[in-house]
Amino acid sequence: MSGSRILLTGATGAIGSRLLPRLLEHGPVRCLVRDPARAQLPAGAEVVTGDVLRDTGLDAALADVDVAYYLVHSMGGDGDFAARDRRAAAAFAAAARRAGVRRVIYLGGLRASSDEGSAHLRSREEVGRILAEAAPETVHARAAMVIGAHSASFTMLTELVRRLPAMVGPKWIDTRTQPIAEADVTAALAALARFPAPPADVELGGAEVLTYREMMRRFAVLDGRRPPLVVPVPVLTPRLSSYWVGFVTSVDAGLARPLVDGLSEELLVHTPPPPGINDAPLAFDAAVRAALAEARGVPSDAA
């Protein structure tokens, strides 16, 4: 799909802002943003004003587009987040069909191990189902916890380790997951724009399967700190955990809830992506080193 016109939503977010420079290496990219004056996008990005959540500007943004990225969600919202995401996805899907978009790429989460999963994970799945009707080729890229300097999940991990020499250990700290480096996620997403006949689902994970307890311990060592003492408290629910995380860290309690919900579910890659997509993902330690280097303004070859 070389030469395709690309639309990127969520271009100012943690993933979108890292994906955009990769996409610009292959040609022009149109970005849908709410406030162009504040977006501060790199040269070469075409800006269209609009808002997926408000269903504004979509027809202009999607005109003559071949590949559209949907990196929009309402994490951190109140009880209506699922309804907002449902409306936004439906509006985007309808606009994409009107425009004749060939491929839509959506970044969601890995499938939960349980039948139901959390409310936020169920909402991500619902958005994926809605977008499946948006274009002849819709790719649901799925990832678990992203390790990156501006990732809310990584911020939560960082601040818990740095601020607490000892902490309560809710049940979810021993749930397995497959953290992935931000650079690996963005590289895979960029490759999917040009990948011939990709599968409808692409599962993205890092090189290792770890529990949150193991991630805290290894992060502490890499950050030059003593691993926190963890006191088991199995009755601490995800909801109470999110209040606790919001109190201890800079992550808002409303955003902490979906993050904790995700950590409460075993999120693992069961079907590896096709060759050419995430062939050699970074191990956890390398991903953390890259994130710490970026946070400190130090160039990193891992990115």
C-alpha cells in the first residue's frame, strides 16, 4: 500500500504521537485533531479539525483516505464511557464507509482470559466489532501493557515503585501479562498500513510473560532502587485498588480504574502475528531502559 493516503486519529496521544513520525517516513499523513493550535504536530502532517467523540469533521478527514488509524478511547471517563466509545466508533465507521476507506487499523487490548473481562475490556471489544464493518479490511491490533515514557501504565508502575518502600499487594499483582515496548507497538502499527492482506486480529506482546510483582521488582533494580516490600491484601478489589493508585500516584483515579481492570485479567498473546509484524520484540528490561532514557531526554537506540 505504498503511496496510500493515511488518516491518523489520536495523533497527540502517547501512541499516536510516536506513530506519526514513522508514518511520515513513507508519505503524507492527515491528522484529525480537536485543536490544531495546540497539537504541535511535525512538519508534513496535514491537519483537519474535528472530534470523533463529537462526530465532527469526519467526512473531511476521511475524504480520499485509503488507510485510517483509530486510536481513540474514553479511558478515565465516568460511567458513560462505553456509550461514548460506542457512538464514536459507529460515527467513524459510518464515515469510513461513505468515504470508501480500504483499511481501518484499531488499537485495542489483548483478549481477556475470562469469558467476560472487565467493563473497559468489554468496551474495547465492542468498539472492535463496530469498526469491523467500517472497511473491507479492518485490523484489530491488540496489545497489553505498553512500556513507554508517556504511557499511563508505565507511569503508574514507575510512581508506585519510587514512592512506596512498602505497599499492599492486591490479587492482581500476580496476574500474568505480556508487556510490550512502545517502540514495538508503533513499529507494528506502522507496518500494518503497508502489510498485504493482514489478518483481522493481530496480537502484540513483548518477549516475556511477567506478573506485575515481577515488573515492579525488575523496574526497581533498573532504576537503582530497592524493590518495594509487598504485603498481601487479597481482599482489595480493583475498584478500591484504583482509588489507592489514584491517591499514591499522579494517575487520576478515573484512569487508574481501567488500568487496574486490565491488570486484573491475564492478557497474553495466543496467536503470534504474521512474519513481518513484531518479529523481535524487546525484553522487559530493554523496554524499561528505553522508556527511562526518553523520560530523561537521553537518546536510546531501542526506539
